[in-house]
Amino acid sequence: MTSSGDDDDGKSTRNPMSLKDDDKGIPVEDYGPKWWRSLPWGQYLSFYDVETIIWALGLSTLIRLLIAEPRYIPSLSMYPSFDIGDRLIAEKVTYRFQRPPSRGDVIIFTPSEGVVKKSYLNPFSDNVFIKRIVATGGDTVQVKKGKLIVNGVKRDEPYIKDGRIASYELEKVTVPKGYVFVMGDNRDNSYDSHIWGPLPVENILGRASW
């Protein structure tokens, strides 16, 4: 009588691969190629799992850099169009391949140098702003008697809070080429171009889509 592990000739029929199984019964080949398994962590981390994670992170980063990235509204400067915590997408295809930024666009951007003080308490803060373009390169901008005036014409802006600007006036400013003039829809409570001046187009991360 022979054991269940032997054939009729008395030779073992055990799969020789099983001699290389780890403690969990997983063939070591499942951890990756030989060069990977020779590394200190090669017996504990699967090469294929690591490869999948790297591809996923790389693809995600590529999408964020070239196509779109999620953002949220951090303040009331764009109220009532957007409230605190509202989420939107900074899509990057329009300005990269279709057209330049234009008046009326809501954009996501990084402020010019010196506009925001660097925070050493939160070094990972990217200080991204969300505002509306009210003028582009070559336009003149003015705020007078509560109204925004672009190129000498009063703008009809039904989306701004209270329908008028009550807290300040702005002398006529000419926007340089390669710049845009941005303002929050909550004009009386917005840190924008009427304080720190026109924004370089190169600082724009994308057009807000929601």
C-alpha cells in the first residue's frame, strides 16, 4: 500500500513548486521576478502589487497635470455663485488646446509672488485662489459708483452679491498683455486684483467646471 503522496513506484508526486511556497502557501514566483525577490523586501512585497500602485499614481498625476484636478471653494469670496466647501473641477484642456482665458471665466490659479505670505505652519498649503476674469490684456478696468466698467462700458453682472460694489472704487487700470484682471463675485469681501493688481496668465491652473 502506498501513501497518497507517492505513485506506484514509490516516488513522490508532490508538486516541486510547492517546496518553494512561502508560509502562506503562495509560490515565491508570485512575488515577482528573481531580481526583485533578491531584494530585502522582495519576499514580503509583491512586485506586481507595487507595479500596479506605481502605474495608478503615475496615471493620476498625469491627469492632474494635463487634464483636470478636483478643487473646493475655501472662502466666501465667490459667494453667491459658490459657497464654502463647494467642489469643482479645474479643467486644463480648454486653455491648453482651444482658446485663451476670456472675460467671465471662473479660474483657479496660484497668486503672484508676495500676494500671500508663506505659511511655515502649513508648508504643504498651495494657496490656490478661485476668481472670475473681468478683463484681459489690453482692457481698461474701473470701479465707479458701485459698478464695474470695462473699456468704458458698465458691465451687467447679475451674479455678484448685492448687485453692486459698495466698499471701494477703483481708478482706471490698463491690463498688460499676458495678464488678466480677476475679481471675486462677492466684490466687497474678496482679496483680488483690485488690491494686488493683474494676474499673469501663466499662473492660471485651469478653468473652473462644475
